[in-house]
Amino acid sequence: EDKVVQSPLSLVVHEGDTVTLNCSYEVTNFRSLLWYKQEKKAPTFLFMLTSSGIEKKSGRLSSILDKKELFSILNITATQTGDSAIYLCAGVLGGTSYGKLTFGQGTILTVHP
Amino acid sequence: NAGVTQTPKFRVLKTGQSMTLLCAQDMNHEYMYWYRQDPGMGLRLIHYSVGEGTTAKGEVPDGYNVSRLKKQNFLLGLESAAPSQTSVYFCASRRDRVLEEQYFGPGTRLTVT
């Protein structure tokens, strides 16, 4: 059975801290991994990772994939209160026609001023 | 572009009542999906569609039906609502088979009493 596990489930930090969110996966015929940020409403896309060892970066956020060890991390440096959200990772299953996403439970990040 | 929109935003049903959730996208995407999100369980796929006139079951299809008569719309129906269907429902769309990113709507919060 396909499985994606995120840790920690919740995290509380202060502005300026650096955080690392973890995502491990067991996905049949793995194709890629997606990271989303969910504030009050819809999840919004952050990164798609396909190749092992190549870092994706957007401002203070960065992410990397390790296909050998089956995990990904999302780093946020110099956190701000606006980074408070649920962060979701999802494994994309290959070999199907519809791009099935298997989501983790999410990490709830709270950044205090 | 409005992106992905969902109606209604909130709804309260009594057990046994029926309703339809509407998802619309104006991006000419081929693929559309319905998910439910419950605390601690991430997003789970209910049904999906890979094109106009096609639908298929996801991970948790029981108690739901869908239709995709027009490319831009994907309807989710509950024929006889049960308290276990209390959840937040998200619709998502994806351009085609090549691009794996899914774009999410703002969600519908449904309570069944």
C-alpha cells in the first residue's frame, strides 16, 4: 500500500528560526514528490521534485529529494508569521493514467512573533 | 482567470439528505479530482476524471457519485448523506498527463448531523 509519512506533525517556532520538515514515502512506481502549503483554504503548490539530490529553491524555502532513502525535506529559513500553515507533501504514482497523489498527514507549522 | 472555484463554501445537511457540490475550472484542464480532508488523515481521493465524459473511482468512493458532462465542470453528489461524510471537500484540476501539478479550489465545508 502506498504511504507518505510526514514529521513532525506539528511545530511551534519563533520568527527568525529555521525549520526542517520531513516527508518519507513508500509509493509504488514512484514518479515525483510535490510540496504544498495550505493556509486557511486551498493547498497551494510549492515544489515538484523528480530527480534525487537536486535542490529546488524559492526565496526562503528550499526542498530536496533523496530517492535512495525515499525521503524529502522542506527547509524554511528566517521564518515569518506568514509561514504559519499546514505543509503537505504528496507522492505521485507513475504507471497510471491519472497521476494519483498520495498525501501525507501534513505538518502544522506555527510561527510566533 | 478565476482558477478552480467551488460552490457552496459551507453546507449543513441532515442524515439522509442529498446534495451536489459543483467544481468549475477555467484553465481548460483535462484532469479533475475530488478529495476529502479529515483531521490527521491528509487528503484522500474520492473520484477523478481524465476528460469530459469520463469518471473513475479513487481511494474512498463509497457514498459518492460524480459526473463530468462539460470539460470545465466536475460535480460531486451525495445521494444519502451520513455523519461520516462530514469533512472538507476539495476539488483540483491538472492540465494534462505531462504536467503533474494539481491546482486546488478553496474547499467546501460540509457538516452532516
